[in-house]
Amino acid sequence: MTNNPMLSLIKANKENAVGIYSACSANEYVLDAVLLHAKKTNSIALIEATANQVNQFGGYTGMYPKDFVKLVEERANKIGIPMSQVILGGDHLGPLTWTNLEEEEAMSNASELIKQFVLAGFTKIHIDTSMRIKGDDETMTLPTSVIARRGAKLAKVAKDAYQELLASEPEAIEPVYIIGSEVPIPGGAQEAEEELQVTKCEDFEATVQTFKDAFDELGLQDVWQRVIAVVVQPGVEFGDVDVVEYDREKAAVLCNTLKKYPNLMFEGHSTDYQSKECLKKMVEDGIGILKVGPGLTFALREALFALSHMEEEYYKGTDTQTLHFMDVLEEVMLEDPRNWKKHYHGDDRELAFKRKYSFSDRCRYYLPHVKVQEAIQCLVHNIDAGDIPLSLLSQYMPIQYARVRSGEIEFKAESLILDRIQDCIREYMYASNQHLITF
């Protein structure tokens, strides 16, 4: 058995303000950008799959946990980075996608979900039982005791699954765990609240004690020692057009309370679109794991839109076929509104704007669509096939223009896309000080 590298992060965070960012995405461009940056900086790539993306029924990506592992391995081989430099995590593992079912069935599905993630080789497990399921009282907040009881049951499943994995893989890394009772919804809120309530320190401490008691009751003292972080609300969120930035003063009482727990960090969700200075303060204040998802695909979408504008300007009036990526994306989103209709609100004009430019980036769900993929491939081909003037690159991707001029990247569509995504990653790397630790 090899030691889990995440265990060394706690001491590094408390002593040297070191953290790590977690890329929550199944998009291949995003995965390539994350792996490429880890290779260039000789750092660890922490990549997570959420329960609605990947599960035993295929999730919205159509992938089982083992398929996601295979995908990351394939991208890592393409980039030329060893899997020993990659940590795979499961995000929001619990009854998230089965809240319409009674507890017995919902938890049975959640148990199978956890089992498959552990058997597939995921070594960072976020156990999330914070949501109400059918039969829970909708008039009151779900009690922490219920959340902890359900979480402990899933921790027992994970422990048993790891023991099963050891039988075939004696060197398999034992997972570490993330818990919490105040967990922001995956993918960001529908509207960013101006006055977010930071988790109260007494609630955080009650969560830790209640979870510990629930673990003890099931004889999981050894698993409890591998709980490295608690998800709290430190006061960050984003909506369609707004971002609630981290306020160190408002989170001070909570973060000072963390100092009483030498073996725990905070995990921050919905950190997308925070400034790099805010991200750095979060890491310094004990939020050692920074989750980012829509922020990465938002950067990808920006790159694709920029290239689409360049294609339109350059090929206007010629016989070259263009598939008009932006129009195709809008067409596909209108044909199947399931992934944005409940999240975007307003009149037709507002909805059209949000489908393109919302920070929630619901258009990421449509990028794998066959029509969208064809349009992307055509766009990439046209950018690379044409003699696109540098002046157009300067107009639509000025930061990448400077890097092309300096020789840092090629004037190729995929190089431009990956570099734009890495602009987001660079801010997280600045904040997390990963260069100060060898995992």
C-alpha cells in the first residue's frame, strides 16, 4: 500500500499556506490543460468527477467511474505525464442524483456509487449526504445527525470497497475523505447572494463532533483518521453575472476555529471566478482545497467564441465552409433545454444572453453533442488552415497574442484553447503555493 499524497497537504497548509486546486470537469480540453500545466510545473493534478457527471448509470457524460479513470489515463498518456502525478477524486458522492427516492433506495444507489469510485481507483472521496431526500421533512433543515449517520454508512462502504481492491491491487492507495453538512450545490447557485452566511463556528464544530460520533458508532475510527477536510461556506459564490468575493474579515471567526483541529483543513466549493488575491487569502486562512469547475469550461467557451469570431472575420466572403460554432451551440441548447431551463430565468433576450455568457456556464453540458463537436472540429481546422493575421489574434485573444509573439505557444487553435484555460489554472497555482511541497 502506498501512502496517499493528500495526507501531507494538511501540515503544509498549516505551516506554509500551501493548498491545491481541484479541477472538476470531464471535458477533454480542460483535462488536457490541467495535465499539461501539471507537467510544465512538475506539480500534482487533482481531477474530480461529480456524482451527476459519472456514476453507475453513466451520468450525464455516459461514463462509469472506471471509464473516467480510463479517459484521464488516455489524456495523461497524450500529454506525457505519469499517473503517479495525478490524484483522482469523487465529488458530491452520495444521494445527490436520487433525491426523489426514499432513503433506503437512495442510499443503496449512493452505496453502489461510492463502491464503484473506490474500486476504480479514486483516492479522494467527498462524501456528501447534505441534501434532503424523499421522506425528509421539507419544512426544516436536515439535521446534522441524519447527515452524519448517512455519511458514516457510506464511509463504511468505501472502507470495505478498498479492502476488496487490495485483494487485486496490493499497492492501491487508500482513500482520504472530505465531509460536511453545509455543502454548496454543485455548479454554483442560480443567483449569487450578496449576503452569504458564512458557516458559524459552532455549526462547524458540531458537524465535526457529530460525524466523529457516527464514525465511532460503526467502528470506523481508522477511517476517521483519514478525514482531511470539511466543506464549509466561507462566503463565496457565483451566479449568472455576479460573483460574491471572499471577505477575510467575515470568515475570520470560522477560520480561527479551524486552528483547534490540527488534522483538518477546509475544502472550498464554488471558488470559480474569485480573484487570485482572494484565492490566496483563502488558502492562507486554511481553505486548503479549492474546487473549480464552471470557471474552467467558461475559459474554454471564451476561447472557442474568440476563435469563432476570428474565423468569421477571416473567411467572410470566401468559399471556405464554416459551421458557425456559436450558432450551432445555440441551436442545440434550444433543441434540448433540460440542462439550462431550470437554472436561467428572464425574458427571451435575457435567456439568450445567459445561454452564452452566464458564469454558471450551462453550455458546457452541450459541448459533447455531435453537432457541436463537428462545429468545433471545423473551427479548429479553419483556424489552422488559414493564414490568420496576428492582428486578428490580438483583437480577440490579446493575452495569447503576446505569448505567440514571445514564442511561448504556437499560433494553433488547440494551443490557444489550452493556454486560455491555463490562464484560469495559473491563478489557482499562484494562490496555492504548490511549488512549496513535494506530494
